[in-house]
Amino acid sequence: MKSLEMAKLIDLDDIVKIDEEVIGNKSRCEYIRKAIEEKRCIVANDKSRIAGILIFDTHFFDCSFISLIIVRPTERRKGYATSLIEYFVNISPTKKIFSSTNKSNLRMQEVFKANGFLQSGFIENLDEGDPEIIYFKSK
């Protein structure tokens, strides 16, 4: 049974372990801690185990921006990313919601399209040879 809620500091170690499993290091620990403290981190739980997270902010031209979605590799393709996105869209403090992913991340592009996001542009030169695709959705 999936449940979605704002992350708590007690969740930090589990979230960082998932992040480390995905990116190979703990470099985003403080970023995640700050998002939890500021109530900008949502967790998806299954049977009291964190399966995924979504971090957002509202500093993108005063619009909501989903800056990070991570799902535990063993829990992918089970609807967690969609559940996190739908939950966030419902609680978003702004009407316009943006996010992005690399051109090489075909799986995430599929998630955005399946959740009604439209391509809204590209940003070059963030990752050499792998442009960032900006996505947009309106509430």
C-alpha cells in the first residue's frame, strides 16, 4: 500500500541511502536535509519502507520546479514516480509546474509525458553533450 507524505528528518538516512544507490555517492545529503527541513521533500512509502522521493522548490521564476525525483531501483516501474508527481501537482503552491531531465534519460522523459507534462525548451551546457529538456504542466 502506497502512502505519500512530507519527509521527516528521521527519514534522512534512508533517503540518502536511496540517492547513493542511484548516483553512487552521498553528495546531496545536505541538499536533501535542507529540503526536508523546509517541507519541500515528499516521500512515497510502501509497507513502511521509503520507495521514492520528490523534492521541489518555487524559485523558478516564481513557479514550482520539481528538482529531483528518485525511486529506489528495485521499486521502479511500479508507479511511484507518477504517485509522487500527482501528489505534488495537487499540493503545488503555484499553478505552473516545471521540471527537467537530461536528453539521455529516456525513462524520465516517458514519466513526464505520461503525467501530462509538455516539453518547454532545452538548456545546453549543463552536462557536456547531454542537453537538459525542460518540462511544463499547468494545474
